[in-house]
Amino acid sequence: MEGLQGAMTIKPSLRLVRFMLIVWGGLVMPSWAGPAGGGQATTRDAAGLLETLTRAVLPSVVQIRVEAYGLVDDSGRATTGLIAGPQERAGSGAIIDVDGYIVTNAHLVAGAQSVRVNVSRRSAPDAQGTPAEHDTLEARVVGMAPQFDLALLKVAATGLPSLRIAGSETVHRGQLVFSFGQWDDPLSSAAIGVVSSVALQLDSDAPAIYLQIDTPSRAGTGGGPLVNIDGELVGVNAFSIAEPIGKQGLAAFAIPGAVLAAVYPRLRADGHLRTAIPGMQVQAITPVLMAGLGLPTTSGVIVSDVSPGGAADRAGVKVEDVVQTVNGQLTDTVPAFALFVATLGPETPVTLGVRRGPRHLSLDVPKVKLEAASTSDVSGYETTWIAQLGIVATDLVPSFPALLPPLRIASGVVVAAREQRSLDREVPLMAGDVIHAVDGVPVSSVHGLRGLLNGVITKSPVVLQVERGGRLRFIAVEVF
């Protein structure tokens, strides 16, 4: 739309909007637009509606800037091992509560060291296209649900404009929707699209489901809101791929608002979700699995793994069991199973309705303490950046021996990843190394390692005793 030059871009052009209006025989006036003034919308009505929608939604759209340490591509080097380096990321988010709660993509804030959010101080671009002014606020990651690619942030502000999460019944195929984002401030972006799928699974064994939107433009909207004509949030934009929809077509994918509505209370209250029934993995039932394993039904999910001694094992769950209900709720797909489990509180008892051959069983899963996942996680464990060595390290926790070769010394600090440095200052450590000593002084924790290094002058060498692949060796490292 040319009427908002410099402040935002709405594509497709009004010619496509006119076409949509002609095909659909008119446009129902949304609640925020006021009286329709007479049944069928004109092209001018459509232009006014889109501009009004933009002004209504944009104040709730934020720009997010993330500084993080994460894994980076090091395929051009001859060295091996995981490489960690500083990253700067930008994305969008949506305010969903007046007290400063913001939803965005989990992949945007994974491993974040700091998160800053640009929040509008005035409503939207003015009539001349002058961008809205912003306040930059520090944000904290309240919780993450990586399995659904959702993260919840909090800023110290109140009275913010927020979007209402629409009910799941409001999204249908063929529906006109609008993607918003603030990716490259002060420019904002928006795109018109049509919902082509309301529950798309890209992997039948994964919990994630998506809305698919056919849209000709979607730059800068990742993490931002997908809204309906009433300005209600029906999805959180996730990613897009090229698809031959016309000459410049894209297929965009968004996490459904129904998924957000289900997990938001748990993320806000607990900071994390139940990711599964402890000690149990499930898969989708396919015709091949049904025929090959002689399964009695296609309704439910099949248990593919049960950890010995885990909660599911103690409940009596067996591999090839078909789980049909959780606490009486039907769970006939992996997403349905994962989403319902995710909504359960950490202390909620769990009863599985299981089909085992011709038998119907009810199995009670014993309670286990569920720990929150770290939001600054690189390797799956709580990690700490050791700047002097250019590594991400973690304490040698009890679960590590199962992941490492048999250790010669049972204490130390594990290297989770190393920073990408210049060729003349290469980090000689590798992921999986275990640091046992610094200049002959034993090390038993990240805290102890940091304390020893704090007393070393920059650019001075230290000698580390390192265990790599079951062998001890000394490695000289210049402290950064």
C-alpha cells in the first residue's frame, strides 16, 4: 500500500485486494472499523480498513534484538569440534499482555546473553509516514517451549497495547490474514495472505503444527503476530519458504494461536513445559507401522522407547503400547499428545489410557520433579562462557559419564563448545574435552576454573591438563 511510504510496506497491492473483494462478494466490516455504512465494501473502503488495521495492530508489534553465544558454521576450517561464537539476531514479537509479556520465536532467543525490545511510545506511523517513536527496554526470557518454537519475554513496563489471542475456531482455510513485524527499525513490515492449511505437520513424529499462509511478501515478520481482520492474534509467524505462487510467491508458516493459548499460562507460571511423559517416547502410527507391528488401531500414538527405571517404566508402559488418552483427553496424534501434556502443571497426576493388543489399560504415571530448561543452553546442560579461554563450559555433572568415553579422572570441567577466533589465535580446545587442572592446580567446577583464570594476566600462557578421548594431555593456552 503506497499510503504508508517509509513507515511500512503492505503487499500485495490494492489490485489484489480488489480481486479478493470481487471474488468473495464483499468484506464484512471488522469490529474496530466502525459502522460499515452499507453492505458491500468498495476499494476505498478496503484501503481504509487495511490502514486502520495497521494502525490498530502495530503498537503491539515489537522489534527484538538479541546478543547470544551459539554454534556457528566452521565448515571452512580444518579443525573439528563444535564452534561457539558471538551472534546478533533481530526479529519481531507481539505484546499479549498489558503488563509487558511478549511472545516470539524460541529460536530467536535461544542462548541469549541479552535481549532488548523496542516498544512504541506512540501509536503508529502518522499520516505522513513518520515512524513511531520507540523506547528500548531490557527483556528477560520468562520461559521457552522449543518443541513449539515459542518463547515468552517480559519487559518492565505496564499499560502496553496488547493483542487478544483469538479462539481456535476463528481460523479456517481461505481466510484472509495479515502478518506484521518490526525487523529493521524504523521500518515496519506487513503482508496479506490467505490461510491454505490450519494444522500442517512437517514431521509426523514431531509435536509442531503450523498454519500455512500463501503470501506474496513476508520480509521481517518472523516472530511477529499473524492477525485476522478483527486484529486478533491467530498465529505467531515462524518461517517462510519459496513456493511458486505467482512469480514472487512464498509459503509462510505460523504457530497457531490455539497452541500459544494452551502453553502461555504454563510458560508464565512455570517458565517451562512438560515436554513428554518422563522416560517415554512416542511416534505417529502410520499404515506401515500398523501392518508391520500388527497394531490393533490407528487411533493414538505408539510408544517407541521406554527408559529403564523411568517414570513410564514404573507405570508399566511397554514399547508398542498405543497411547490413546492422557487424563481422559483423546491424543490421536503426536502434536495432540505433546500439546495436552504441555498444558499439565508440574504436579498434575497423569493417567494414560493404553491399548495393548486387545486389552485396554489405565496406567498411572508416578510424579517426578521436572526441572526448568536453561535458556542459555548450548549443549543441553547449564553452561557458562569462559572468556579467558574462549570456551563454553559446564560442570562435570553425573549424567555426563554416559555421554563421554570412560574418564581417567572423575572430576573436572567439560568443554561444551569453543569460540570462533581468528586463525592466529585459534582456541586449541574441543567440545568434549575435560579440563582437570590449570598449572597443576586441580579443577572441579566452572566456578573454580574461573577463579584460577581471573588471577592470570591477559596474554599470559597457562597449562591445562585435559582429557580427550580417554587420554590425558597438557595443552598450553594463551589467556585472552
